Amino acid sequence: MGECVVNGKERPLASPVPLLTLLSELGLESRWALIELNGEPVDRAAYEATMVEDGDRLEIATPMAGG
């Protein structure tokens, strides 16, 4: 078992997992998420094909509602 870092917090990772699956596990809506993987932006069209592996670092930004 490995781990990745999501927004500065360590998270267990059972095996390489598609980014789209990880977003779902985190309860995040993929169409609104902006993601950097190891400091590089990830295109939304690549979320399903992009694999998150042991030691990867993700920064995930989602819009906030305001008023």
C-alpha cells in the first residue's frame, strides 16, 4: 500500500488509481475540479486516463459558492 498527498494531506492509496476514481472517492465533482499533479496541470479530458500513483502530489481546487 502506498500513499499520495492531496492538498497537503497524506492519503492512503491501495494501488495506482485513475484520477477520476480518486475524485469520486473524495466526493468531488470532476467537471468543476482544477487539478495539478506533481506541479503540472491536468486537462479535464485526461482525468480518466491519468493514473495517481504512490508518492504523487495533487492540488485540487473547486469553486466556492458565495453571495
